[in-house]
Amino acid sequence: MATNYATLDDIAALWRPLTPAEADRASALLPVVSSSLRYEAKKRGKDLDAMVTADEDLAAVAKSVTVDVVARTLMTSTDQEPMQQVSQAAMGYSVSGTFLVPGGGLFIKNSELARLGLTVQRVTVLEPYGGDPLV
């Protein structure tokens, strides 16, 4: 089994100290998040473990991204759907809100994948008059 990109001590140092219940949950999340990052890299034809081993700066970024994903998941409520934005009205009796993670669960942002060098931008030009497209 591959190693995790962060530890419980890293979470406490980079985010905040954890309660015992959070520490138990974070212990279970660390391998899942690390495997998810590895899988995202594999989908893009990259070996994240080799990249992290070769570049200590990327190892620090992988640690930071892992901590961010674990912290965001720990902040997500487990007994109700968490709201990211809520608005209320008075006399018209209106309440609306936006859920943080519709359906719950762990997610990795595109910006976090970009920090790891796992997103690629492509530039494509289409010939408007039917010629071969330039790539």
C-alpha cells in the first residue's frame, strides 16, 4: 500500500488541532484522499508518487492539498446537509440556500489538481473555412 501524503500531525500543524473524534475520522480519510489524488494522476497519465519523490516542493504541495481536502471533509456536517450560503426574508417567509457539497462526500477541486500539476490546458484552432484544424 502506498504512503499517505500527509499525517495527523500535518493536519494539526497546517489547519488546527483535532478532537479525538476528528482524529479518528481523519485517520480514515488520509489514505482515501491520498489514493484519490493518485487515481486522478493516473487518469491523466502521471505517476504522482514518482513526481512527489522527485520534487520536494511538489511533496509539500501534495501535503497541503491532502490537508485541505481532509479539513474540508471534516468541516462537512455528517448529521445534516451543510449550507454554504443562506439567505432569508421576513414578511414574505422565504428561505433559500446553497449546499456546500450536494449529496455529501469527498471532493477534490480543480484548483487543487492544478496545484499538483495534474490539469492541462489545450489550445485548439479550428479553421473556419473547412481546412485542417491546427493543433
